[in-house]
Amino acid sequence: MLEINHVTKLFNANTVDEKLALSNVNLNLAPSDFVTVIGSNGAGKSTLMNIISGVLKPDDGNVKIDGVVVNKLHEHQRSKWIARVFQDPMAGTSPNMTIAENLSIAYLRGHKRTLKRGLNKEKKLYFKEQLERLGIGLENRLNANVGLLSGGERQALSLLMATFTKPKILLLDEHTAALDPSRAELISNLTEKVVKEFNLTTLMVTHNMAQAIQLGNRLIMMDKGQIIMDIPPSKKKGLTVEDLLHEFAAIKGEELNDDRVVLG
Amino acid sequence: MYLLKALEGSIELGLLYVLMALGVYISFRILDFPDLTVDGSFTTGAAVSAVMITYGYAPFIATFSGFLAGAAAGTITGLLHTKGKINNLLSGIVMMIALYSINLRIMGKPNTPLFGESTVFSAIPDGYFLFIVPIVIVIFKLILDAFLHTDIGFALRATGDNQRMIRSFGVNTDSTIILGIALSNGLVAMSGALVAQYQGFADISMGVGMIVIGLASVIIGEAIFGHKTVFRATLAVLLGAIVYRMVIASALQLNMNAEDLKLITALIVVAALILPKIQKSIGQKRKMLERIKEVNSTVDSKGRDINA
């Protein structure tokens, strides 16, 4: 489904700020794989996400979706296949538009936008049904401006908007990190639910090790621009945080040291 | 009687400036793009239509050509910003300056009189101006409302609201920005074409300060009539443009110097921008003090919770 072949990204080449963000990274996601990605700051997780979504172009190597090289396609062109939920709850929705209008925008992912009316009764009914999945009462607030929603509600809406058109690939970029623990858990559970229901191929970056273990069928750990650990579905069940820390120490010969990593 | 006549005149003129204000609303409010092109494109619309009318073209065709000329200017501003990566304010300023020369080229001289020529207003029977023009203007407003509720309209609105989001759903924001700025300047230019025909001439300097007048109309309208929905917001802009003209007419009636008008306009905009902020911060402060009282009332003098 998603193939990343020998991807390298070098920022600020030949300057004092030169940084090798990704170094010859290979990753292959099978259909309906749900891969969680952990790693310390500067490990290259965000760069990887940005390369897949088309925000950044790889300096070497290529990205394939369904066997087609997409290196040359811009972010908005790749969005036909790739959906994304950002860390910032404000990033995924348009605050001065209503919930229904936001969903209508999301509904046309991969389709041409024309001068047809953006909303009609049928669509509103469909959106209402979809919102019921979230179970937080948004289905009764179709005409409310999104700017009035709380961070958690907005993130739940972002998640629905990213997923209900069943994109080929879902990228989750620490999408629960900016929420309080109870909201984060809600979004975490919703994520598990919609990914399963829509059968989405998913790549999720997280700083929460417990979440990385709890969600998904495969786990990778990145460090200094490389994938240093790839735990397959067979071994992921029964994995604990201690196992991960132990493994990291064994591979790198040093303790995992990052204030932002949440163990548990 | 004289006052009434002045009032009538200001409403008539205000109606013609509505399209300009709607144009500024599109760029400034919907796209969040402070576009200074309008100072030039207003005159471009006036110049193109005036010259075409003197060459014998039908006034309606001349007016629509004004729209197209403005839209072309807006397209270039949009291209400068999106493809040329020039800051939005600067792309507008550059275009505004360029248009000054272009407008002179179009007219061949700084002023094109239209006295004795037939204009779009010639078609209106005497005394029906304030009956027919408002209907036409409202139709324009409703068409704009409808457009902003299409799929493309949604994409346009989201572009001004959250570019990152709308890109992630497959919209090329360069295109929506160019489209929006083109439409905005088209409306501004058409407004210029109407004003030129109303006053009987196109003049090279008639667009000076137009952006501020447009902003004043948008802000006054929003402040008085509210802007919760698109329908309400465009209605507010429509009425705001008329109210602005009435304010200016009243200022003139009070023997204010016509040379000071631009200064007054600037002051209105400044006041309209600052007052709501002050009002808001006063409101917040009051709410906070109330809350402090509330919180304090639940603890006794030694800091213990009285409900515990």
C-alpha cells in the first residue's frame, strides 16, 4: 500500500546547521496495517510524515502509493489518497465555518469542486449519521461554527473528516498530544474504532509509549533519522514499556533519554 | 429639502459603492488578504468603461468589461503573491502602482468625461433610481451568497480560514487565492465603472484611498448589523457601504472641509477596529472580577473551603 524506498532528507546541506533528518529509510506498509511510530525528538518522525504527505520532497529515494511513485505530486494532489490529522486541534478544521460545511469540504476529498451547492438535505443527513459514530453529540450541532467547539471536540471532528471518505492512508501526527488525558483517551479510542471500521492503512506518531503499544498491529522506533526497531504483528502482542526500553538500550548501548516520551 | 436631497444623493452613491465593499469583504475578510490592488482596480474599471462608452460601446458591455479588467488585475496580484511568493500587502501595493500607469494608458489622459453619453443609468426612468438600483445590488449580494455556499465557495472560505486544512483535503490554495482576489477586484472595478457613469467622468485619482473606504464600509456594517453567517455578513457590508456615504454626507453638511474626508475615514476605521477590542477587554475584566468574587466567597478568611 505504502512504500518508502531509501528515502534520505538532508536539511541545510553544506551549512553549519546541516541535519540529516532521514537517512536511507525503508518502510513498507501492507493494506490495513496500523503502525505506531515512536522515537525521541529529532528522530525524524515528523520529517517522515511530511515526506509521505508531500509537504517535503525527499532528497533521495522515493515514496510509492499502491505501486505508483508519487515524489512529484504536491500535498494537495496526494490528499486524494492520504488523510492526515495534526497535533494541533485547530489545524484540521475551519473555525469560521459550520460543522456541516467542514464535513462537506472533507467529503469531496479527491473529487473536483464545482459550483454545485455545498450542502443539501441528503448530505446533511449523511453527515449526521457519520457524526453519531463519535458519540459526543456533535450530530445535533451541524450548523454550529467549529470555532465554538472544545479542543477535544475539534480533534474528534478532524479525525472523522480525515477518515469517513476511506482514504488509502491515514497519517496521525501526535494527534492526542495536545489534549488533556481524558480527551486524549477519548480520541485514542475513537481512532482505534474508526481505523477498524474503515479498514484504514495507518501510520501514527506518538510520544506515549503505552499508546504506541496499545494501538496498532506493528510498532517502529526511530532514532537519528533511521528506523532502529520494527516490531512485527506477531511480537507486538504482549509487548510492555519495559521491553521497549530494554530493547532500545540493547540496540543503542544507551538509555532512552527524552523528557517528552511518556512511558505510561 | 436640501438635506433630504443630500441624503438621497449619498444613498445613491452608497449603493454604487456596495460592490466595491463586497469586493473588499472577499479579500479582507474571506481570504484574510489585505489587498491594496483595489485603489488601482477601482480606477481601472472606471477607465475601461468610460473609454469604451466614448467609443460607442453599449454601457452594459462597457461595465462588464470593467469587471473583467479588474479581475485580470486581481489575477496578477494573486499570481505575484502565490507563485512569486511576494508578501500579500506588497503584491497589492506593487499592482496598485502599476495600475496607475496602466489606467493612464487606457484613458490616454488623466480624465475621461462622459457628459452627454448614454450610461447604464440612462435606462432608468427618472425617479426610479432608488427603486431599481437597490434591487440589482441585492441580486448581486444574493448571487455572491449563493457562490460562497457552493463547493468552490466553501474551498475559498476555508482558504482564508485554515490553508493547511483545506490543502489536506485536496484544494490548491494558490488557485483559490487567485480566484478570490480576481473576483474581489472584478467587483471593485465594476463599482468604479458605475461610479464613473454616475458622476459623468472617470478620473485617474478616483481610486485613491478606496481600500480604506471599503474597509470602513465592511467594519461599520459588521459592527452595526452583525456577521454571524455569510448572509448576514454580506448584508452588513451592503448596508455598511450606504451608512458610510451617509456619514460622509452628514460630515459635509456640518461644514466639514472636503479635504479632511480621507482623514475622517481613516479615523472611522481606526475607531471601528479599536473600540470592539476595548469593549471586549472591559467585558473580560468584569467577568474575571465576578469570578474572583465567586471563588473567594467559597473560602473563609483562613483560606478554608466553607463547603468542606
